[in-house]
Amino acid sequence: MTTTLAKKTSPFGSLWMLAAALCFAIMGALVKVGSAKFSSGELVFFRSLFGLMMIYTSIHIKQLPIKTPHLKKQLSRALIGFFSLLMFFYAIAHLPLATAITLNYTSPLFLTAFMPFMLHERPRKLIFLAIGISFIGVILLLKPSLAKEDLFAALIGLASGCGAGWAYAHVKQLGNLHEPDWRTVFYFTLVSTIGAGIWMCVDQPTLPAWQDLPVLLGLGLSATIAQLALTRAYRTGKTLTVASFSYATVIISSLFGMLFWGEHLSPSEWLAIVLIVTGGLVSIRASQ
């Protein structure tokens, strides 16, 4: 049994997280553009709807079976991921972006806490050090500030990080149960589309115009590819190595800011990037 599991888990599988990080950074940039017109709930809906259409089209063309023997686990992962996403968008709407992202990126730390109970894995102490170094880098890079009146939104943002870590542990469990990546993404986008659609009915939705379609389609496409790559990373890679690589989203987003919005990094921010990369490298070393 040990030999079989070792073959299915490889440090190279963790590299899928880098592809996911790139797509998540693109998604974040499109959310920044789309938030000028659409609410957070609407962006979640369009993100999920277009993703659902793309993943279902692929499933239909390839005639893949949607039915799963682990429906309860799939729905559990999808619901947790959906509410985590809603909370993340709520935090972005009510907090400075840097603060919301920092709170959400506590997810690897929560994943570490869930691992002994959900995955029955005993992480090495060196990996805890690697994640700690990476998290310090994230805080240094984003320089979050928090006012007392934003405490509720901050707790929601922290809960989104907890929910994301919980959802990632479910992804790893589904991988251990040999559930394919596309099926996990299908159920996540299905539940998120239905949930966000119900959420939109509470408020008056904003109808998109033709010129909004490139942003919304790009949002769905980048999110779907990112979710597929993330799912495969957690299924085939080292759990905490993948969690450390997730911080690459922050680095790529910073580069996007420099290229498209004229944002320039200070020496302390470059130091933060070095810390994040160092944490990832230490994590890879510890996983070998």
C-alpha cells in the first residue's frame, strides 16, 4: 500500500500549482476590472457559470461519466469552496484589497491544521518553517492595515482562508479516492453557479452588455483552468508543497500590477518575494 501511494504522489505534481497560480492571477486582474460594474456575488456567478459551461462541454464531447460514487464528498467540497469564495469576495468588497488577500492566504496554515485529522498525514517540521517564511513574505509584500470598524469583514476574510484550507483538504481526499480532476471541478462550478444564482435573486442583478463579455468569459476561462490545475496539483503533488506554491499567485499579481497598472515594487516588497520563493524551495527540499 505504501509503495502504491508513493507512486501516485510526486514532487513534480506540485508544479501544477504554478499553472494554477498564473491563472488565478489573471482571474484576479479580471475581477479588478469587472468590479467597477458588477457586485461580488455577480462576479462569483459569472465566474462559475462560464466555468460550468466550459467544463460540461468538455465532458459532453469526451463522453465522460459525471456520476460519482463519492457524491457526498464532492458536494461537501463544493459547498465549502463556494462559501469560502463568497466570503473572500465579501472581504474584498469591504476591506483594502491587500488585507483581504492576506487573510485569504492563511489557507495553507489552516490546511496544515486539518491534515492530521482529514488526511492522516504527519507533516515534517521543516515544512511548517517553509510555510511560515512564505506567509511572512506575503504579509511584508501586501502591508495590510486593519481598522477597528472593519473587524467583522476581517473575520469573514479569515473565515474564507479557513474555508479554502478545508476545501483543499477535501480535494486531496478526493484525489486519494481516485476522483478525476474534471469531475471535482464540475461539481464545484455547478454548486457555485446555483448558489450564486440564488444569492443574486436576493438583490437586483446587473445585466451585462456585449462589451462586458470578454471580461466575464476570460474570468470563467481562467478560473476553470486554474481550478483544474489546482485540483491536479493537490491530487498528484505533495500537499504542503502545493500549498507553498500557491503563494506564487501573489508574486504574479505583483508583476501584473507593474505591467498593467504601473505599480512599482519597493526594496521591502522584493525582499518579500525572495522570502516567498525561499519558503517554496525549502518546502520542496523537505518533501523529497
